[in-house]
Amino acid sequence: MKKNSIEEVHVLRALAFLAVVLQHSIGHYLSEPDTTLSDGVMFTLFLLISKFAVPVFIFITGLVLFYNYDGPLRYGSFLQKRLKDIGVPYLFWSLVYAAPALLQSIGVFTGIQQFAGLAFTGKASYHLWYIVMIIPFYVTFPLWRWVIRNVRSQISTVGRAIAVMMVLAIMYVYGMTLIWPIYQVAEQWNVPVLTPMLTEYADRNSLYFFYYFVLGAVSGLALTQWREWLRRNGALVYAVFFSLSAYLTYRVVAGFENTPASQNHYEDLLLLRPVTAVFLIASILVTYKFGMRAAESVKGVTRRALWLVSQYSYGAYLIHAMMLTWATLLSDLLLPQMNVTLRMILAFILCSAMSVLATFALSRIPFLGQWMTGLGKAKKKPQPVPGLSADSMKG
């Protein structure tokens, strides 16, 4: 029996996509020579309010998988659906982004070999690392399900479940402190496959993001209790979130340099940092609480816009790196004398709109639309779509 869709997931998915575009828009303008201290402060604030994007996408993946697949699992058809709706569009856009480099390859075999390496590592474009990181969660889903179900069967109360998740969170955050020592040891060992996973490709190692997936899984298994806990503990969640926001803002801004030239650094906001990990966990809670309220109260055009972005978020994610190039060019052309922050905001708006509209248009191309966007012919109203778009970027 098909379950009802989780209304707030549409809001979360749309917001997470917009947050990704905002981060990448900021990334484009960080190195602009006319960036001032005030731009740096604004970029810091924008980064903090958008940093939830990746953790929330991973969280949604866990939530929707465990919410929808609580009965028998046909692993073969499960993987086939993900290959069709996640893998094929990913490979298509990897080829598009890699095309300039591949055209310079000498020989067909060399080109195929080069593309295989780019697709396997997610290096065809800077944003494709996420797909490489999230796919192992789908491949190993039966194992995750077996472990989490068995642990759950040993926990008899909500209080114990919260305690287990808090202990696991502490272990996860502590694990962030070990990443650099592990990096150094792995680099010295130089073991094929293992060393690159822990060094060059550490940012796409799914083990470094497992807590967000588990938190989503637990929420999907106990959705009513999860919502109720957030409603009761909203004040605490907001207090932790805003306290850490203030601390991280201070840390980042204090690291800015004014002499001999203005230089802004944002290393303290990297995903794989202990304090950032605590902040990101709090960000998931705050974002979900906001999503619940928005799902209940937002109406009219705003609601339709959020649901539209949600529906086309996976294809838009794949396309947005290309759209951002055009959006920044347009922004600089339209606002040539304006400050960097305003140009960034316009580029963000343009890129978001162009990416969603492009996905909408491509999805309507017979047959090919599904391979490019993970969507078949558009439906009359936004609703969950199979694949990654259904599980993390589509709900």
C-alpha cells in the first residue's frame, strides 16, 4: 500500500536545492578582487544559513527510504529504479560537463577511460561529488535497514532512543577530529583505493556523512514521535543553532585579513569539522521544524513555487552548475557597478530559476527527458518521483 507523502519534505527539498545554489553563487564571487570586508561578512551569514543543504538532502534520503520501505524489499528492482532515475541522468550530465576535456583526448579508448574515471569520482564538475557520495547509501540500504531495525528492537522507549542518538552524535562529532590524522596515515600507507578514499576523495566518502542518514532513518521510522519531539523542544533547538551561528560567524570574521590586501577565509565552515558537524545537526532540526510550519501555513503562489522546485530539484541540481555560468555573466552585465553581494544575490536568483525551468523543459522531451532529468512526462501536480529525486532531492 502506497503511503502518503510527507508534506514538509517538499519544503525541505526545495530549500536545500536553493541553499546549494546560494553556496555555489557565493563560491563564484569569493575570489572577486573588489570583495570588501562587508561582502565577506554577508557571505559568512549567507553561508551559515545555507550550510544545511547537504546534510538535509542526506537526512531526507534516510527518512524517505525508511518511511517507504518498512515492508519486504525487492533489492533488484530497488537498485534498478535508482540506476534509471539517479545513475543515468548523472552519467548524462557528467558527459556534458566532461565533454570539453574529452574532446582533447587522443583516441576513443583514452576518452572512454578518462570519462570513466571522472564519472566514478564525480570530478566531471565540482557539484557532482554529492551523487558519488550518496549512491553507497542506496547500494548498502539493506544492511543499514538490518542494523537499524535490530537496534530499534532493543530500544523500548523514546527516551532511550534519544539517548542512543545523542551518544552516536558525540561519537560522530569526535570522529571529525580524527579525519586529519587518518588522512596523514592513509597518505603514508599509499594503499590503492583505500588511500584515495581517505585523502583526495574524503569529501565524497559516505562514511563521513553517515549520522545525517541515520538521523533521517530514525525519523522515518518514528515520524509522529520525531515531529512531536521537535515541537516540544523548539526553544532548545533554536538556542543551540543561534549560539553556534554566532560562534562560527565570529570565528570566520576574525580570520579575515586586511593587510597587505583584503583576504577572506572560510575554512571554519567546511563540512568535515567537529564544530561544524554539531552546527549541521542543529541545522537539520531547525530546518525540519521550519519545514513543518511552512507545510501547514504556506499557501497560494509560494506553496506552488516550493512544490515546483521540489519536484524538479534533482535535474535542477545536475544542471545548475552550467546555469550558474550564465547567471553570473548576466548578473555582472546587469549590475556592473554594484557591489559583489548584490551581484551574487542576483546570480543566485537567476541560476535557481533557470535551472528549474530548464529541467521542466527537458523533462517534457519524449523518452530522452527521463534520461536527462530522472523524470518522466511532468505530472499535473508536484508529487514524489522515484529515484534520488524521490529520496533526497525529490522526497
